[in-house]
Amino acid sequence: MHLRFLADRLRAGETVFCGWSALTDPLAAEAMARTGFDAVCLDMQHGFHDVQSLRGGLTGIVAAGASPVLRVPFGGLPEVGRGLDLGFEVVICPMIDSESDAIAFARAAKYPPLGGRSWGPARAMMLTGSSKEAFLQTANRRTLAFAMVETREALGQLDRILAVEGIDGVFVGPSDLSISLAQGTSIGPGVEGLAEAIKMVAQRAAAHGRIAGAFAQTREDALAYAAAGYRFIATGPDLQLLAAAAADLIRSLRNPT
């Protein structure tokens, strides 16, 4: 396994870029990791991943020298500990709308005294080469829990969410946040108040000493988030990249001039 954990890089002030995997073939995640992404996220919420594909995908990501990241499904607290036991360094949890949601997430992600994560990290210890004692002493620091901010309610509770011990950062889902702000009437970057909310989240995270992360739909969004203070930026969904590359190729073949 690579020697620099994503947690150490982010706490050192680095900006990291994370690829996004919906496809369950482990070669897809490994191929993305080998392009130079710092990390690759396997998505159980809107992607197609299950426990079996997580294991294979994580192996490929680690073999490529990148950090494995997991987004669990909505309501997926049982998958938090399972993902960390497999060896994921970061877990992103959707729809954390309140302090109580954040506390429940932190409890699932962290060992005591920060939480109540159950012991059983056999695969994670294999990847790190750690003894039980060494793993226990470093796990809370080396793994990151990102609470997703994607509703009006979460914005209203943001300071309370950020203040929860065991929450290492927040991760903005701009599509759901835009829908929530527009009360279901629109989606996308043009929704009133979205740009201001995205800037505010980064500012409040910094004020609490937490990491700000976000999903970027485009290259321009990714660069804008970095300029606004976001340091964990996910982009490049594999299915969309595949479709776009195929469309560009066939277009160039049909219209060679």
C-alpha cells in the first residue's frame, strides 16, 4: 500500500483530486487510478457497487498507488464500518442534515473515544501491515469521515455538523443542493443561492478546522472549487467519461473533415 495516507496529505494543506467510479469492473477503477488521480471513489449510492465489487476495486486502486475512497448509500451506516474494514481511507456519507445525523455517522466511522466503530479490520490491517495495537492507535487519524451537505437543512445546521468530534470534513453534493435550494423546481449551477452556499461551506469548514470537499461536474467547477478553498475535489465519473470519449471518437469517424 502507498505510504502517504490521504488524511496526512489533506491535513498538510494539499489539494487532492479524486476520480469517481460507478462501474463495478475493478479494472475501471484501477485504470482511473493509474492516470494520476490522487484517489478514486467507489460509489454505492448512485453507482453500481456492492461489497464484492468494493473489494476488487479497492485492490486495483491501491495497486495503482492511489487512495481508496467510498461513498456509502443513503442510510448506509452499516456500510461505513464495513468499508473501513476493507481498507478504504475515506468514507463519504450522504444526506447528513443535522447534528444527530453527524453524531451517528461519526459513531460508525471512529473507534472510541470518538465513536463506537466495531473491531474487525482484517483486510485493512493486511493492506497497511499493521499490528492490532498499531492499527487501533492510528485508525481514527488515518481515516476520514466526510458528511455530505446537500440540503437546505444541512446548510442551516452546518456549524453544528462541523463541530461534531469525528467528522473530519464536509462534502458538497451540488446537484442535490441545487434541487433543495430551488425547492424541486430546478437543478444545476444557475440555481439562486447555490454559488453563495458553496463558498460559505468552504469558509465555515475552514473556521472549524475541517476539510472542505465537493463533487465537480466539470473541469471549470473543479478549478473554481479549489480557488474557493476546497481541497478534496471529486470529478470525472467513469461512465460519463467513457460515453463522452466514445461519442467523440464516433463523431470524428463519421465526420473526418
